[in-house]
Amino acid sequence: MTDLYKLTIGELSGLLSKREIKSVDILNSYVKRIEELDPKISAYLYTDFDEAYKNAEEADKIIASAAATGANAGGGGFPALTGIPLSIKDIFLIRGKKTTCASKILDNFISPYDSTVVKRLKENNYVFLGKVNLDEFAMGSSTENSAYMTTKNPYDLDRVPGGSSGGSAASVAADMCAGSFGTDTGGSVRQPAALCGVVGLKPTYGLISRYGIIAFSSSLDQAGVLAKDVTDAAIMLNAVSGFDEKDQTTRRFNIKDYAGIVKKADKSLIKGLRVGLPSEFFSDGLDPAINAKITEVKNLLKDMGAVITDVSLPNTKYSVAAYYITATSEASSNLERYDGIRYGYRHKDEKGIQSLDDLYRKSRETGFGNEVKRRIILGTFALSAGYYDAYYKKASLVRKLIIKDYKDAFGKADIIIGPTSPTPAFLIGEKTKDPLSMYLSDIYTISVNLAYLPGLSMPVGTVKNPTKEGGVLPVGLQVIAPWAAEDKMLSFAKALEDEVKFRENAGFRKLDVL
Ligand code: GLN
């Protein structure tokens, strides 16, 4: 079988457990695919095929010995990610491997330990393909802020894949991995998932450990998954979620078997379900073609028996401001540690370094990119004496109002839907001159992080690509669930996915790169 790269994790692990294929076969298929396509897409900062083959051979041994005892994938014999090749956003530490966070300041930084996510992936016998690109320190919505390269959208190489987990989304969309781990502080998993036509899930704050993930904004950061379909997202979530004593913001959730729940989901659960559409998500900035697609989905849900309900999130208009005060404040503090001494990069000056302060200053001046500097300055200002009450504290109060908005909305609706992004993938360079317009690409995703809630983006169709004859661009639907209700969110998404059939429709895999 040569087209194994096309299959989902669910399909692959089924074949592995029946012993029809080997993990090494899957890996061969992905390696070939990456070598063929990544020179055009630039999703991978680096690949590590030596490690990958080691992992795959190990996984094949584990599967063979489980098969000898008659056990099945995910059924106790071996974990469902055994032998599955994944890409990892270069913000997760992997012991002995380079982690740059797409910043020059971490150039050649070798991780001294494993992040909890990676530790759990290793316990699941996954196959590590390599590290994928992101906006520097996960700050951005297009992956153009990477210090190393710009990742392209596989549906149109002139367009961005979204960000900050753009490398993750592009690698999944172009079938250059079976799934990818990313992070989402204000939309960085869901927005690139939407722009690249894949599923992106950001769980409730505290479901996945942040230990060993380079910190951007600690009260908002969450790891998330980018997957080919909803089932895969559930399988990946199963593997990494749960309390971690190394991250005291993780909680002892009553962890459910998400993959099992998704397996049981069917369209009968839509009947009578109150599906809320917030009027604020359908405002002026929304692209009419996206609006039309979301309306189609709304009608489809109505036909399936859902009770479409109008809800309101009145403080949405303050969410971008509250987010950028909170995130930049926390970032200014988290990024203090990069001083040219403790990590990676140190400035070298022919004229010589004058003092310790001079070394700090020059290392930070030449090590950080413009967007990161902009945020450090904003955050330092917002936290400075005399301004704390006016900015950070105000933003925290707005955050409380946003939490209340969602509580009220979930009094009327079981689940909330809307567009993930106001526009389809935009052109490379289109928004780099105007940071504010870039910030607005997360207008629908940001409030979910502020409210600590779970959110998911799933592809629901495509729109015409206005700059490429015959080309299409994917559209993402955002699904938001109450706190810790990942089970509801996933089963709703699965039931809808079965009807929408994105992977079977004409636009799917109409990739520019092919
Ligand atoms: N685009 C948002 C930002 O630039 C969100 C980034 C993220 O979620 N990491 O801050």
C-alpha cells in the first residue's frame, strides 16, 4: 500500500491491529510525502527520520507482542497512537531535541527534559516525525512571524496557513503526518485548522498539562490537537489529557474516554439539541461567503432536528482588547528569562560587550523579532506602576463578564456554533503591515480562551478562491461547549461531520501543492 499517508489515525490503527500493515510502512509513506511536498509548503522546521524509524520499529515490536496475546489497538493491548507518525509544534520540549519556538533567541536550544504531552505520547509509542513551524513564541495568526521561514497553505501556496500553529495545520492538511500537536492561547489551533481544512481542538483550560510547553500567556495557553477528523482528535486527546502534578493548573477532571464517546455518536443526538448562534459572531467583519457556508450548516442542523437558538455574548466587542492586555502582560513576564545567558542564543559583538546589561540588551535586541518586541513593550507598559488598575485589572474584570456571558448563553443553548475565522486564508503579506487587522482574525476564538472553555474547529466546506482559477479555500465551523464538556463537543462534531462529509466532498484535497 503506497497511499497510507491518506488514512486517518483511526483507520491506520485498525490496520495495525489487524497486522495488515506495519508502522514502518506508514512511516515510509509519510517520509516520501514529506520529501515530495514540504519543499513547497515549509511546514517542518526539521524532520528527524532516524528517530522516527527507531520509534516505528519499536512500535512494530510492541504490536507484534500484543498481537501474540490477541489484544487490539486501544483495547488494552497497545495504545491507539502506537506506531502513528505525528508532527509536533516547536513549542513542546522533547528531551535531547532542538526547541526554538521559531525564535532566534532559542537558536540551537536543546531541551533538557520532556514536556508532559510528549512524555505521554512516548508512553503511547507514537512516532516522532519532526518539529513544525509557528509564529515566534506563538504570537501571530499567520505563521509569518517565524524567525526561520513562512509556511504556505497547501490549498494555495500564495496564502497563509493561519497561526500560530500553522506548521501543524499545514502538515495535517497536506497529509505530511497523521496528526499534530499545537497550542492555542487565543485561537492558534482552531484558526489555522479552519484555514487549512482540518479539525482543531482546544480543550478546557487545565485538561492538558502545560509543563514543558514554552510559556506565552500562562492563564490562556492550552495544548490542542490538529487532526484529519473528529475521531482522530478524540484519540489524540485521550492520549495526553489528565492531571499532572508538574502543572498545578491541571485539574482532576472526570476524564472520559473521548474516543469511545465519539464512536457511539450519531445523528440522533442532534434531535432536540439546542444549538446557539451568538449574534455578535455574525457582525460586519464576517466575509459573506463564510457567512453563507455557516448558514448552510445551520439549515442542515435544523433539518436534523436541532433547535436553533439565538444567543448573545454582549461583551464580545471587548474580548480582543482584554485578550491583548492579558496576553501581552503575561508574555512580558514569561519572556524575561531570555537574557542571552540561560538559553540558546547570545549576541556576539565585534566591538565587545560593555557590561552585563549590554549583553542582555543586545541579545534581546537581536534575538527577538518585531512582533515579540511589540508585545513585550505593550505588556511591560500595561503592568507598570500606576497603570495596573487601568489595564491588567480592567482586562481581568472584562474576562469575568465574558465568563458570565457564556454562562448565560449556555443557559439557553446546549452547544454554541459560529464561524471560526472571519475570512478564509488570506494572502501572504496581506496583513503583516497592519498588526491590528491581524489581531482581528481571532475575534471569534479569543473569548473561548478568556472563558477557559473548550472549542473546536471543523471543516464544513469550501469557498471559491478569488485569486486562483478553479481553486478553493476551506471554511471552518467553530463549536464551543460548556466548561469540561469535551464529550458533548466531540459527539456533536462527529454527528455533524457524518452529514457534512468534508473528506468525501469535491473540494477536499484540491490542494494547490499537488
Ligand atoms: N493570534 C493570537 C495572538 O497572536 C493567538 C495566538 C495563539 O493562540 N497562540 O496572540
